Amino acid sequence: MTSLTIDIGNTQIKYDFWDGNEFLKRLTNPNFEEVINLVKNDKVRGIIISSVSRDPRQMAEKFRENLPEVTTVIFDNKEIERYGELIKYKGKVGADRIAAYLGAKVFLSAGEGALIVDMGTAMTLDIADKNGCYCGGNISAGFKTRLKSLAGATAFLPEVENIHKYISFGHDTVSSLQSGAVNGVMGEIIFAQERAKKEFDIRNTLITGGDSEWFAKLLGKERDCRWDPYLVGRGLNSHLHQFYFPLQR
């Protein structure tokens, strides 16, 4: 079965197409007609929408009006309630964090847990414990947000462009901002890994989001990091199959 997952973030809207559990393609901020045509051409049977930045009901209604034969689901607290005691703090954390947790569960074997790091405008670090339960986590400023906030809150510090190489310590203002932001993010992840290991006996880290690939490479295999750019969509797709199309998994 082909499905479409829509992750409405603070900066981008990501449209991921899936064939069963296999990722097919991603569109970022396409126009609505383009999406409708792809849904029809790919014979999509289910659409699921998660949002952290706006009410998704209007988008869902547009899909239902234009594609009445397609099941359209909003991943909200009502949907999350289906997981019962597996998810602590239901209704108190963002749906994107729960979706990333569900995506992580696709990779985890029985008895395995993971630290889940989602790097976007905000960076979230969440725990899936060894019993498969979501146990909460942390929210902090994302990598680019750190750089932008320093430029906006100070008189003379510049806004730094994307960074393409790592240095431990900067040699001027710009490189010091770069190294400070990179080291701050990596230090936060490493500290969270150590706490996850101590408090939950977790050694796996799954990392996703817009800035994640580079950081996954920096952290390296010795930090037990696995990179998946589609983790939120993977979780949404898993939910759609589990509760709406179980025979097509």
C-alpha cells in the first residue's frame, strides 16, 4: 500500500511517500495541486498529517474534499491515546516527538531502547526505553537557531552561514561562533547519551532532522549513532499501517 506522511515543522513541510514500510520520495513545500496529482498517480490510499506550527485541520479537509476515496488522518492526541501506557505524558508533548519515537521503534529490536535526537529549528532529545515506552526528553535551541539568536540578541555578532567543516576552537569571531554552536550541540547530545546510558541502560542513538547528517558523521560510530532523515515520517507511516491498514503492512 502506498501512503503519504506530512510533517509540518517550524520551517518546512515535508511530504514523504511510502510503499509499505519502504521510503519512496520526499517533497519539500510543494504546491497543493502537485501533491494531489502525485497522490492520484501513485495510488495513495492513506494520508497522515502531523504539525507543530499550525492547525492541520484545514489541510486535512482539503485532502478529504479533493480525494474522498483516500483515508486522511490527523496525528493528534486522540490518535496518540491509542498507545495507552506505552506513551507517558500523553497530551503534554508535541506530536512530532511521538512520531519520531514511533519511527525509532521500527528499528529497535525487543529489549532495545534509544535516545532519539531530532535536529531542526528546535532540537529534541527523547527516550524510548528498553520496554518500548516513550519516557519524555528535552527541548533546546536547534543548531541554526543558536547562531541566529546570538546575532539577534547582540550588537556586533554576525549571523553565520552554514558550516562545512569542524574546528575545535575558533580563531576569529565567525569561526568562534561556528565552533561554539557545533560544540554546544555535540556536547548536549553526548551528555544526553551518557545520562540515557546511566538512567535507562540505553546505548543506541537515532538522529534525524535538517541538520542531522553532518552531526551524525561528526559523532561517529564510536557514539553509536544511526542517521535516518525520515524518522518522523517513518513513525507516522507506522501508525497509519498499524491502525488503519493492518492487512497491508
